[in-house]
Amino acid sequence: MTSTVQAGAPSREGAPRPAGASRPASGPGGRIRQQGRFTPWLFLLPYLALFGVFVALPAVLGVWISLHNWDYTLPFQPFVGVDNYVDLFTSGSTTSEVFWNSMRATAIFTIGSVPFLLTVPLAVALLMAQKFRGRNFFRAVYFAPYVLGVAVVAVLWRFLLDSNIGLVNYYAGLLGLPDNTAWTTSTPAAWVALIGVTVWWTLGFNAVIYLAALQDIPQELYEAARVDGAGRWGQFVNVTLPGLRPILSFITITTLIASANMFGQSYLMTQGAPGRETRTAIYQIAETGLRSYQMGDAAAMSYVLTVFLMILSIGVFWLFRERKEKIR
């Protein structure tokens, strides 16, 4: 004989259960659902392991090294506290002048390259977004240099910019321009060379990101703008730029960080010349730690640079934040 449970009848736990409500799973299926909450962590485990070993652990170890007079060729590394950081901000110390000169070089390169790496790829992306014959070919041409390694790019352009046998000076002479410019051993020519080569090499990456973002902007917005009488410039200012705001913030931050960490072009093209004029912060950090064996000073330099980049990134986030209009 079977019995039915009436609506509102108390359950085993003593609380009333609505009619038609199913009983909580208590069998093997319920245990599977309970164990399923660990499944996302299993998928994240490989990333967390790699992040911990190659990012978090080196970061902590770097702080520890910066607090020591760390020479990895010696058996003992004396603890010096924050002396390495104090020396960087003490005029006349052995590390202060060379470090801040390298920071100045980094600032020159960053200020000179970032505006071009934001605007030139955007212009290329706007052009590549148009429909014309051979569009995919030109997209590939603009992106192709980015797949080359920094060593290939730097060595190639070092020969092209050679003041004696370089093709750049040769063709400049054919056009009636100065044909003896020392592109890699004099300033400001060295900065023009470093910035120009970097823009040529990396603009394809930003252009691809811009192009993807442009394709996500609804065409209805452009049609509405045209109906309102907006021309191409009006559409760009009122539709394209607002639509690119999130991706523009991302590109600005990544470009700033990449420019501030420039090393290979300076090391291989100009070798820091003339003198130390083009020796960037990363160049100086590598020189201090790997050639002078002053790993404590090098680690302190790297964390000071990191703090500056963090402040710069916060400023970019603030600049591109969503602003709410006040209701009057």
C-alpha cells in the first residue's frame, strides 16, 4: 500500500516542505555535486603552479636579494637592510648616478615611442578595416615584423643604419639628404633610430588589437551619426573613440610597460652609445647584476622601476575611467 505526502506536511527534519518539492540529493549523485566544487581549482592548478614558481617566488626572492650585499660568486651574502635602496637616492653613491641616468634614458624612449605606438597602429587599423582588394595581404604585411625576434630586428637594422655601408644613408644621399648620419653612435640620431625601429617592429601587434575592437563597434551607431549629419571626423570622435575606450586603456598600459622595459634594441643596436646616453634602466640593471655581480643593487633598482610603473599604470586607469555625468 502506498501513501502520499500532503502539501505542507512536515518532512523528516521537521520543517514543512511544499508539495512537489524534491528531496535533497543524499546518494552518490549528491556526493558528486559536493565534490564538483573543486573542479575549477583542478583546471586552475597548472596555471597557479607556474605562476607561483616563475612569478610569485622570484618576486619574493628578489626582495630578499635586494636586502643583501649579494654577490653570487661568493659563499656569503651579508644582510644590509634597505641600504641598497638608500644608495639609489643618495647623491654621490656608486649606484645613484648611473641608475638615474638610465631612468632618464628610459623616460626619453618611453615618451618618444608611446605616442607613435598608440596613433600609428590606430591609423593602420582604421585603414585595414576598410573593404578593398588585397586587404588580408596588407594586414599580414603590417603584422609580419612582429613575429621576428629582437635579435633579428636589431642586427638587421644595425647594418641598415651603419654610417658607412648602411642603405639608409645611401638612399638619403640619393635624395639629397645628409648621407653620413651616425645613427647608432650619436644623439639625437640614436634615439630616432631606436624609436623608429621599435615602432616599425611592434606596431602590428597594437594594430591587430585595434582592428578587433573596431569590428565590435555596432554599425548602427555610425548610421545614426550619419543621419545626424556627422562627417568622418565627427564619427571618429563621437563613435570610434568612445567605443575604443576599454581597449585603448589596455593598449596604453601594455605599451608603456613594454617601452619602459626596452633592452634588446639598445643592447644590440647602440650598445648604450654614445657613452651611456641610450643605456636604459633594464640595460643598467642587467649590467649591474650580471657583469658587476652586484645583485643586491640590481634587485633594488628593479623594484624602484616597478614602483614607478605601478604609479604610471594607476594614472592610466584613472585617466581612462568611466566618468559619470552629474545630474543637475
